[in-house]
Amino acid sequence: MIFRMLPFLLIAVTFAAEVRYDCEAFVERGLLTDPILAESRFATEAKKNKISEIKAAAVLSKFEISMMVGPAPGLKETVDDWGDTVDTWDFSKMGPFFGTEIKAVQPLNYGQYKVGKKAAEADLRQTELNILGKEHDKGVELQTYYYNYLLAMEMQRLVSDAKKQMDRAEEKLEEALDEDDPHVSQTDLLKLKANRHTLDEAIIDAENGLARVKLAVRFSLGLDSNEIFVPLDTVLAERPEYFPTLDEAKDLAVRHHPDLKRLNAGLEARQYQLELAEAKLGPQFFLMGKFSYVKSWAGNRTAVQKNAFAQDAVNKISGAVGFGVRYNLNFWNSWSYYVSARTELRGLKLKENYASEGILLKMEEQYILTQGAKSKLESLRSSLRASESILKSAAMKYDLDPSNTGDLVSAYTDNLQLQKSYYYAVCKYNVALAELISRMGLSLSEYRQLDLGK
């Protein structure tokens, strides 16, 4: 039965594609596949369309062409009741007819166009910077998933190794009991087995933790059912990025933080909107043109056919060009719009006074947390080295005296707990540094490109 199923298993393995990423590539794919960010990016299209509308309205805001073709009656001369010769319709002599009319309006308020375009562009920058801030937050979330994945793999490796060591110790005790070793008793074996529940709980927690983080990774990367994520990093280690000084971190936050840039773009947009509202309080100037042309080849128009611009009761050509002024009589509505724009500008200027300080304080708070996580990690690394030495010593004593299970179990338990604490500290520091980079206003790829500390 097993041999019959083997080809199907090989086919399943063949079609299971491995998706391998390091931390930076993992973040990049997660940002591209996130549906909320994709929706936010799509919202910028409306802003870009607004700029296009402003540009289009600046050149021939009104340009209409109408044309008509069809049959038309001819003309014939008749004498009316007063003895005058007049042209009348002659429906017995039909012929082709063509007519066209063109209307155009060209605004002359270039200042309003220029200010309105700049206001729309600043508004677009605000939206783009807002999306950039969301991408930084999402980047921290994705890095958390990545390092939690490595953490879950380390926990599974630890408990798997501990299980092998525990099984080996049990087998050695059972062999000693079978050989009636006087230094080993049944109680020693029972004590060893009594501590297995802790290991079993750790194994279950490790398996559940890895399964949960796999689900989060699959959703974040948008993986298909036949795709399996495999991190390029084989172990969970302290991330290699340079840890900046506090002054360096502050300088980076001032120069790169998207919230500060968004505030500046908002101030610029509100200033242009205020200028636009002020400009709209005055009149609007424009040029207006109109042209009409009608041509018929019906009837006895031999003279008309020779001259395309000859006029009669049907054939006509006319046009006009003029300078116009338009003023909005609803002055109070325009004035209220101006007052509203001025109030918003003043509010943003007040916000500017404390926004930079608030962002730097939040960044400094995260810096302290990250620095503390780094210090704890270094302390645990030192303790782990000492624990490994103790474990080696206990293992050597156990090889010489299998009855000494208490020291071995205690050393294994302490070492396992220290390794667990160490890897949790590594993950915590890595995530804390990701948050610090985001608080400085940078993405992971941007921070790496700065090449600090070299």
C-alpha cells in the first residue's frame, strides 16, 4: 500500500513550490500583496486625476464643435405681393447640405490655475506620505512575523533536541536497571519520567506556535496553496543592522519622518488653498470665440458653387471674438470659504510647533526600549555560555554515574529555559529595532542603504 502511494507523494512534493526570502525581501513582498495598502495607493489616482482636471481646464475650458449633414431644398426667385423679387425654397431641387458651429472659451486667470495646481500637488504629496507611514507600520508587522517564524523554528528545534536527550537518559537508566547496577534505582527512573510533562508541554507549545505563525505568514504574503515559505535565515540571530546613537536617531527622524513631511505638505497645501480662495474673491477674465459656417449645393446655385464662402438665405458664415469678465455675485459664500481656509492654515501652524517635538519624544522612548532589549540580550548571551558549561559538566558526571539524574535534569531544564529566554530576547530586540527604524521615518531597505556606522 505504501509503495502504491509513493508516486502520489512524489507528485505532491514536486508541485509544492518553496518561496525563499530573507527579511528585507519578505517585507517587500508583504507590502506589495497587502490589500489595504493597495486600496490606499489606488486612492492617489483620484488626486492625480484632479491635477489633470486643473491642467485641462486651463486650456480651452470650453471647446464645442457641432456639425450637421443632410439634404436641403434649393432656392428660386419669386415675386411677392408687393412686387419685390425674393428667394424662396424650391423642394423640387434637393441637394447636399453641410453646417458647422464652433464655440471656445479660454480662461485668462493664470494665477488661479498656478495656485490651484500647486495646492492639488501638495494635497497629493500629503496622501502619498500618509501611505508611506502606513507602509512603515506594515513593515514592522511583517518583520515581527518573520522573526516570530524563526523563533518558532528555534523553539521546535530546542524541544526536539531536548526530547532526544531525555530519551537517551531514560534508555541509559533502563539499561542500568536491567544490568542491576547498584548505583541506579527505580526511583531514579521515575524522577526522570516525572519531569517529562514539562518537555511535552514545550513540544506542544512549539508546534502550535509554528502552525500559527505559518498561517500569519501565508496570509501576509498571499501564498497559494502549493507555495511554502522557507526563510533564508536558518537560525534566529541578532539582526546585523547598525544600532545608532540617540543623536543619530534624532537627526534621521527630523530629516526622514513621513509625518513631519506630511505636515509640511499640508501647510503648503493650505497656504495655496488660502491664496486660491483669496483669488476667487475677484473677477475671472476670459476670451470667447464663436464661428458658424453653412454650405448647401442644392438648387440653381451656380455662383455659390464657385465661391465656397458666398452667402444667401441658406449659405452663411459668421464669427465673433470677445473679451469677457465674470464675477461671482455670491460674495459671502466665497468669503466664508476664504475664512475657513485661513482657519485651517492657522491650526496647522500651531500643530507644527509641537509635532516635531512629539515625534522625537516617541522615537526616543522607542530608542530606550530597544537599548534595554539589546542590554538584556547581551546579559542572556553571557548567562547562556555559563549554562552550557554547567550542562557539559553534568553530562560528564552522568556518564560516570547514571544515578545522578537530578543534576542532569536540573542542568538540562535550566539550559533549556535559558535558551528559550535567549531566543525570545533575540526576537524582542529584532522587532524593537524594526520599530525604532520606523519611528525614525525609514523603511528597512532605506535604513540599510544609509550604510551607517561605517
